[in-house]
Amino acid sequence: MNSCLRPSLHVLLLLCMLMLCACRSTAHMARELPQPDPLALATVQPEYRLAPGDVLLVKVFQVDDLERQVRIDNDGKLSLPLVGEVAAVGLGVAELEREVAARYRDGYLQDPQVSIYVQEANGRRVTVSGAVEEPGIYPLVGANLTLQQALAQAKGVSTVASRRNVVVFRTVQGQKMVARFDLTDIERGQAPDPEIYGGDIVVVYRSDARLLLRTVLELTPFVMVWRAYR
């Protein structure tokens, strides 16, 4: 059993050394990033213009039967009861509310009060990966998120995270830029919590020491059971 475990441990140690080198290399990264391109920045402002793929919740006051959750199709339209297809792409939420209300007013309702909520904005997404509990692509609805809020959407960092090595990738004017942030300093109020924009990629590096410790702890019960039956 020992001879079988030895190569595996060697591989683990090699991987840990590689990750340690990677974490050290982040020390030379920038500690802040410029704002994204104006077009990308516009997608995360309150005057957000609707795009294909956006999911909207449409409500008509005191007419529950007309409430719908709809997705804007690739042609830029959404389909609603009674009025059929409505062009939505390029409009702001308030503009679409007025358009839908006008459609219902034309032969259906006397004074419709329409409210529309953006539940998922296709242009507002951030990727969170690495040593977090639930890596994935998350929508940004409303105002911009901060780094801590983006990590909270991924259920926080995992037990093997290197909290001092959180890296954000951003494309600015066609150039890919990267910066490293210290989550520990941010949580202590010793560093600002940077804003995260749609299209950003957040990567949490793993701590080599914590990863090795967890691996050893996970392997220990199996080693002890094997020895008990030798």
C-alpha cells in the first residue's frame, strides 16, 4: 500500500509546488483595473438597454392573468398575452413599459399600469471560478457588484482558497487586463472593495498549504483502515 501511495503523494506535492509558483507570480500583478469600455460599462448602468436573451417579469396592475416571465428572443422581441409580439431590444425598461401599456390600452384595458423588472440581463454576467464553493456564471442585475458581492454569489471562497490571491480579468479597449486583490485586506477595511462589471472573470487561487493539508486529512482514514487490516 505504501508503494502505491508514494507516487500519488509525489504527484500531489508536484502540483502543490506548481500552484505555489503560480500564486507567487500574482504578486507582480496590478492591484487595480481601469473601467471597461464605454459600451460594456453602459450595460451595467440604470439606463440599461435591453438585449436578446434578457429575462423580464411583466406585470399589469390588478390584472394577474397578464403577468408573465418572458425572454427576449433572438429577433429582439417578446411575446405577451393579447398584444402578441413587442419589439424590446434597444429600449430602456421605462420605454418598454410605456410601449406595452399603449398596446394594452389600444382596445383591451382602459388605463393599464405596466411594471417590468429585469430578472436576468444577458449583458450583465460575471464568471467566478477557482477556489469558490459554487463556480459559475452569474447575472448582474441593477447596480454593479463589488468583488465581495461577486464571491458571495458563488457562496464564498472554499477552505483551500488563497484569500490574498484573488485575480480579476477584464477586457478594456480590446486588451485583456488582470489585477490581483487581497480579500483579507478588503474584509478588514484596509483596501477598497473593487467594482466588478459585466464580462469580468474572477479567479480565486488555491492555497497550496491548505490544499495539501486537506488532501492528507482526506487520505488518512483510508491509510489507517488499510493498516488495520494488514
